[in-house]
Amino acid sequence: MPEVKVYNQEGQETGQITLADDIFNVPIKPYLIYEVVKWQLACRRAGTASTKTRGEVRGGGRKPWRQKGTGRARQGSIRAPHWVGGGVVFGPKPRSWAYSLPKKVRKQALKIALTSKLKSDRLRVVDDIKLDEIKTKKFVGIMKNLNLTKALIITPERNRELELASRNVPEFQVMPREGLNVYDILRYDYLVLLQNAIPKIEESLRS
């Protein structure tokens, strides 16, 4: 079973913790990561792109000129697709890009992402992070103590004080363990787990 060092918010080593072998030490399968990231990004798409068909464009209620005798091609409406300002043929309409992905695949990909961070020495375990006041400067100071530059911080439950203190620093993101996902793990250089969040993560990935 892998063992990692535990640090306090001053950056001092306070001990070690043993991580579950079936979650933090699984075979790396890149194709699963790809499938889950593709699924996550598809689900996040707004799907609000919309164009107007010839029936929705304003105007064009009558023929622009009579059918015969003008020497020009016959036309039924100035809002036909080949006219400037006309409707769009087969253009996008609001839709959902989301699709389903098996729960087993999502969980396994999350285990692989956690394993990858651990094996690349990009996983940090911190006993706790507490702020005496909600200040960005205080938060940045703690990150400097831990020698972190761009990190995702996972807390046992929602920590509003920590979220407020970090929201003006784009290099860091704080989220509760329920929000832990493959895309955000890969998006940041480091993954920081508060010690109390680890048992909950392990429990949720086994259920």
C-alpha cells in the first residue's frame, strides 16, 4: 500500500498516511481517462447555438417579382437560403450534448487519475487548512508554505471560507470531495487532499 507524507499548513511534515491500494495504485489506462474527459466536456456544453430557418426569418411574405416575363430566375421569397439575409439550411438548434457513461467507467477513471498524481509525485496530503480571516493573502501564504503553484484542493465538505479566500487566485481551486472529477484533476499540476477527505473519497469509490 502506498504511503505519503502528511504536511501541516506551515509546510512542515507531521507524519505519514497509508492510502488504499485499490484506489491509489491501479493500472494506468489512458483510454478510460480520454473517454471520461470527453464525456465531461460534452455534458458541460451549453448547446444554445441557434440559427433561423427561412420560415423564422423576418420578411419575405410575397414574391419579389412575378413568375414570368422579367427575364430573371423565378423567386418565391427574398428569405430563401440563397438570398442575403435569408434563412439558414441545416443550421444548429438548441440541443443537449450530454450522453450517458457507465458508472464503473467513471469511477475507474477517477482512480486512474488519483494514481497518476501519486506516481508522478504531484499528490499532497495536508492535515488541515484553517484561516483566521478570509483573506486572499493568507491563502496564498499557505500555498507558498506548501510549495504549490497550481493546485486543486479537495476538502471533506464545503469550506466556504477557503473558497472565498481562493476565488481571486486562478491557479487554485477549492472544492468539496463530492465534486472531485477527472477533468479538474488533470487541469491542475498538483492535487491537494485534506486528510479528513481521504476516507470519504475511498468510501465513495468503493460503493
